[in-house]
Amino acid sequence: MSEAPRSEYRGQIHQQQKDLMLHWYERLDESARTGNPPAVSLMISGNCIELLEGFGAVPLYPEVNALQLAIRHQSLDPILAAEELGYAADNCAYVKADIGAMIKGITPAGTPLPTPALVLCNFVGCNTYVKWFEHAAEFQGAPLAMLDVPFLRTAEPRAEDIDYVVRQLHEIVRQLEQITGRRFDMDRFREAVRCSARVEEAWSRIKNLARRTPSPFDAYFDAITLMGPLYVYRGSPEGVAFFELALKEMEEKVARGEGIYDQEKFRVVIEGPPPYPFFRSFRDMFATWKATAVASTYSTVGGLWEFGFRHDPDHPFESLALHMLAHNVTNRNYLQRYEQIRRYVEEWDADGIVIHFVKSCRLFSAGQGDMRDYFTRQLGVPTLYIESDLEDPRYFSEAQIKNRMDAFFEALEHSRSIGTLRRGAAALRHPAAGAGNAPVAGERLKILP
Amino acid sequence: MPAATENLIEQCRAIVEDLHLGEVRRWKEQNPGAAAIGYFPVYTPVELIHASGLLPVGLNGAGDRLDLQYADARFGSFICSIVKTTLEMGLTGYLDPLDGMLFSGICDSARNLAFVFERNFPQKYIDFLHLPQNPSSGASASFLKAEYLRLAAQLEKLGGRKLDDDALRASIAVYNENRALLRDLYALRAANPHQVHTSDLYLLQRAGNFLPVETHNTWLSRALADIADRQAKPRDSVRIVIEGSFCEQPPLDLIRLVEEAGCYVLDDDFILGRRWFTEDVPIDGDPLGALAESYLDRSVYSSVRHDFRHRRHKLLVEKVRRLGADAVLFLIAKFCEPAYFDYVLFKRELEAASIPHLLLEFEEKAFTFDRLRTEVETFVESLLFD
Ligand code: SF4
Ligand code: SF4
């Protein structure tokens, strides 16, 4: 099993994806040189890109910059530079890479990045975001604003939550009007929301195609390639064209019965972000076993649409609020994430789960041992737990991860050979358990000593 | 210090170190049927719990008094100790006297912990409060009021009294008194640090996490009177402000060590939630609104509360200047992300203001401190003989 089989589809969308991202960097460059279009920093999680379209502003996503550095094996230097400023070994390395690159003047495309007209902290789940944006604003000398999105602590967002977010969105609009001197264009905003709804429809259909056996694409690795356009262009006609083309290509693959490999052997759900500095080797570890990710939580950071949510041009502000409050993995609570994964196993017909613990990211990782406990002990789903980092190359032990991965898939193969490997609903020992907001309780471990 | 106060502090130490929550059990025996609600640090609106007739119980981890048998497997590497010891306390029955647990979004680990609790303790009421992080917004006060009302409704389901303005005013008043006493003790220490040991003040304060607030008020008044009368001689010391221990608490021996090494602590952020408001919460008018507005506009700064109108690194420097401190000691729990992030801007600002600082990392469960002792001593020497 030394040669990893070919595991990538290259259609038109591949080139188009590159062109779109290149064009984004050109716009950022233009903004850096001329101040036009204005740039606004945003976080990926539950991003409100549509609002920026209402100003003709270009988004600056520090996470995308950070991950680009990691994929190109350029993240260590900026991380070390940040640590010299006082960041701890255990702080999220995304932040360190971004701040370090800022200090050292390193940019993903080599061209300068603009100073944002506003650092807009859309606080959607991740507490680290708040620190990140405070620091970014400080080091860039840019104005800073908070968009506080209440964490989803009830099954559905409450009327008060929606109202709070909507009122803040209006406040941000006024603030951006003052800063940029541009008027907020309501028609353009509504149009962006309409585009988003179409992109979301196409994207959701693509994701649902992964329910097929074989899946026409990998809902982790390939989904990540599509995530750039999803976050930068969701509210624009270019985004619509791109995702409708992607859907068409995927449907054609399904019609031809084409998967990722000549034969799809295993179907897994992946939880957690990828190790970007070792993206290729990590993918190869799955490819070696002809294992496809049929669903992933990471691909729902910016938005969770495969369960039906769409932006609504008739209620643009409210739908932005709903998206940020409830329809992305980061603002949903931990048990709702268990439930999301459970549904993936059941409805996307998976054989098992791979949990990738990422040192940097407590949002994803804190409690993943409990998650594993739920899936293995309570539901009986084969679950692999591995550890590394999404940005810092010092925390990736290739041989160790590969050994564990091989052992996991060998065990699945063995179960299959003796007829005990179950897939989808059958893989869940108690398919009904854990439905809703509160999975069945773990057993009580010990009474007072 | 008079023997009475020494005994009181000894009593506080026993309460703080009692993992079995003996005080809470006693209270429940005396108030049959009434629920006790634990809260994970840093801040929770205790007045609401009190006004419902329930007992708020502040949890600050288990220190070095509990071995981890189960929680490590649930929370894995790179997670601070208090998250694990709190879960361990739950899984091994120590939290049984608590009928509910409140969490808030202080950090990503604590937030996930709330929901891990929900899965593992279905018999308990587990809730998560979203405390607004955008006080600049005109919408945040009404949001917070609604959040408090949501909590009050849940407390009612646990057998609490229906929220009523007069009861809430009374509760606010008794907590105002509690905070005023603590403020006085802190002011006394800042003015005369030789008169009160920080480790004593710490115990006096932390015991309040487990006591009915009325009892705690009595104890604090007694201690305040005794300490104010105390005659002691100042010695050569470095006057410091401690920052970074707002959630997981440093071991008591570490606090003692810092003092023994020659530091007078003028201010600290231990158990910060007990001193959350900078002034009394108003009790005329709408008490729930006053509580919400106080959170937004009259709170201490903290690494887990964000208010872009008032930047924390500026406030730390202001505090150092106002108290006339010589230096800042950062006592940061291992893996505490909010504290470590804030350290970067704190450090930058302190350096710009030429205020020296030392960073020490601790774990609540540590019990030997030789290396830390050397570091503090070296730091103190460098400042004293500068
Ligand atoms: S902690 Fe996780 S979600 Fe937050 S910024 Fe870091 S990688 Fe992103
Ligand atoms: S000690 Fe720090 S990291 Fe740990 S729970 Fe408290 S705030 Fe979070």
C-alpha cells in the first residue's frame, strides 16, 4: 500500500477556483494601493459577506491568509516571530501566523494586503477570534467593531438573540457608512442575499451527492478547495456561476458512476480542521485506503446548509442573523455537533468517524475525548482519534499518525471480511439515541470515595 | 492579628479545601427542598439565584486535592486544569449537592465543558449564559435583561421563587454590601499591604463561594475591623499587581511564596467575579435593568469580558499607576488561552510605560514551586537593588 492512488478530480472548476481566488487577491491589492474597494476584515465562521457586498467592499479573511501560509510551508517563520512578541506556545497558531506575517510583511500572494477600513469581529462561536481581531486592529492601526452573536445555547435561536444581532447589523451599517463615506446599497445587499441563497442551494446539493456510493467528491479535502469561493464569492454572481457549474460537474460524475477512486472502499466522517502544513500527506493517508470523507464538520464552519437553511432575500437582515446564530458549526453547541456527526454517519452512510484533534483550536478540540466516548461507547461507531495541528508544523508526527490511520482501516477491513462492518444507520447501535439537543447520558462512573 | 481573625481564616481554609462541599450540604439540610446552583468562573448573576431563594456556589476547581482518573480522557492534551478537575469532581460525585451548573462563554474550553456536562449529568440543570461582548451596542442591555429573565424562569422550574423586583432589590443590596466589604479590604491592603496577608484575604474571599452571602458579610465585617486595627511593621518589599488568575486559581502555597519572596500585593484578580462591579448596583428603579447595565458599564475589566470602548491593556497600566505599584506579576494558568493572548498586549503596553513585569505559569494541581520561588526572588532582587 505504498502508492497512494489518484484522489483528485480535475474539472473546469479546478481552474476556475484558482482564477477566482487570484482575482480576490488582485482586488485586495487594488484596495491596498488605492483604498478602493474598501477592505473589511471578517472571520470565516458564520461570515456576513452579504453585508459587505452592500458596500462593494472586499473581505479580508485572516484565516484564509493563515491557511495559505501553512499549505505553502511558510507558517513556521511567522509563528516564531509572533512567539517573540509574547504569544505562548499554546495559543492558536492561526493567530500567531497571521500576526507574525503582518509584522514581517509576509503576504500569501506576495502583494501587499490593505489596511482594513474596519476590523469587524463577527464573534460567532470562537472566543479566540475576539482576541485575534483585537490584536490585528492594534497591530494594523485599524478601527475595530464587535458583532456579538449569542452562542446557541437553546435548541433554536431565541427572538431576543435575533433582535440583538439584527440591531447590531444596522449599527455596523451606519458605522461602515461613516468610515467609508459610501451609502449602503440596499438593493445590492438584497441581491447579494439572493445570490447567497442560490450558492447555498447548489452547495447543499453537492454535499448531498456525497450520500451516493461512490461519492463523486471528498467532502473534506475537496470541500476545502471549494470553501474559498464559498466565503469570498457567496454573495455575488461569480459565486453563483461557479457553484452551479460545480454542481453540474458533480452530477455528471454521479451519472457516470464515478467516485474518487476506481473503487471506493471506506466512507468516513471527518471531524476537525486539517493539518494544513501536511495537507498532501494527510490526504494520501486516506487515499491509500481508498477512503472517502462523505461529510465533515470543518466544511460547515462558514455555514451549515445541507440540512436546509438558506438566506432569504425577503428578510435579508434576519436571515443574516439566523445564519450567524444557528447555521454554522462554530456557533452551535457541542452536543449539536455530536448530533450533526451522528446524522452524517446515518444519512451519508459512513463506516466510521475520524476525529482530528487540533492543538491550536479548542473550539473544535476541547472535549473531543467525550465525543469519542459518545460515539464509541454509546453508539458503537468505529472512531479514530488522532492529534496534530492545523497551522504549526511542529506538531505533526507523520509516522505516528500514519500508523494509527493504517491500524484503523485495517480493523475496518477485518470487520468487513468477517461480516461485522456496518454502514450508515446500521453502524449506530442505537440510532435513536442522542436525537435532539441532549444525547443519552454517559454512565455514572463512581460514587464518592 | 487577633486570634479571632486567625481562627476565621483557618475556618475559611477548611471550607475552601473541602471538596465534599460540606457548607453547601449543610445549607441544603437547613433549607430542605431548596436547590444549590454551581457556577463555573468567572462571573454569574448571583443576585438572581439568591432572589429565587437558591444558593449560588462558586466553583474554582479542585486544586491538588483530586487525582484525575476520568476527565483527562474526556478533555485530552492542551486543556487547562480547572476544566478537567471540575469535570472530575462531577464524574466522581463531589458535585452531587449541586442541582444545577451555570457556565458562560469565558473561553472555548469552558464553553464546550458546559455541554459535556449536559451530556454526562442529565439529572442536573445545566445552562449556558451568553453575556454580551458588545457593550457599545444600544441593543446589549435589553438582550442581557432577556437572558437574565430566561435564567430566572429556569430557576423557577428548579423550585425557585418567581422573580420579583423587591426580592431582587434585596438580593442586590446584600451583594452590594458583600462587594463593598471586599472593596474595603482590598483598599486597606493596597494602602497598608503590611497589615494583611494576601493569602488570608484570598481565603476570606474564596470561602464566600460556599457560604450564604449574609454569613459571609458578617465574617468579612469582623475581619475588616480586626485587620484595620492591626499593628505591623512594613518591610522592604516590591509592590506588585497580580494579573491573569481570574479563572483557574493559583495554589495557596504559590500565593504565600510570592509574599514571602518579598512582594506586597496591591491588587489581584483572584476570584474576580466576587468583585465584579466597580460600584454598587443601583437598587432604585428596575433592578434587573440595573444588573444588566452594571454588567455593561460598571464592571471590572477582565480577559474574558470584551469591551472595545475600554481597552484592557490601557486599564492595567492605569491601575498600576493609580496604586503606585512597582511591577506586574502575571500568574497565568497553563493552557489558559484568554490570559495568554492578553499577555501580549499587556506586555507591549507595560514595556512602553517602562513598568517591569514577570510572567509565571502555574497549574492549580502543582505542589512544588522551587523553580518559581527562584524566579520571584530574582525578580524581587532585581527591583529592590536596582
Ligand atoms: S481557535 Fe479554532 S476556530 Fe478559533 S481562530 Fe483558532 S483555529 Fe480558528
Ligand atoms: S483557566 Fe482559562 S482556559 Fe481554563 S477555563 Fe478558565 S478561562 Fe478557560
